[in-house]
Amino acid sequence: MAHKKLAAAREKLFHRVGKAHHRAFRDSAGEDPEWPMWYAEHLHGELVNLLDLELSKSKLIYLLVVAEKKQSKKKPKGDWPKYYANFMLKRLG
């Protein structure tokens, strides 16, 4: 898959899973202290298929936490699905 198409597919994946997370935690106003685990569970299969690589859920959780910390410093009000998709592209290829 071409680089731009792959980045767009990942961005869509993060956006879709983000909406699902918001719906799942609507009653708690989206508050979920264990969000990296939830996201890893819902992203893992599709992300592995998109990237065509082996990736453990624990590594994905780690990368999600690192991405969140970097994103909150660099672009706290930015487009997080795009940021996370690009972050994963840089880290995982």
C-alpha cells in the first residue's frame, strides 16, 4: 500500500476507534483511566493487518502512551487521530 494511502487508512482507523471509545464511555464523559488497554484491544488486529507486521498488544499500549505524552506537549488541541497515525508510521514503518 502506498505511503499516503497507508497513513490515511491508519488515520481513519484511529478516528473510528476513537468514536467507538467515546460511545463506550459516554456515561463517564469519556473518562477512562485504562484507555490505552481499550484502544490496544480495538486497534490491534486491524493495525497489524494494515502494517503487515508482528506487534504485541503490550508494545501497542506502550506506543499509545508515548504518543499521548508527545501529542499533549506538541499539539494538545490538534487532530489526535492524524498525530497518532503519523506517530505509528514513524515508529513501526
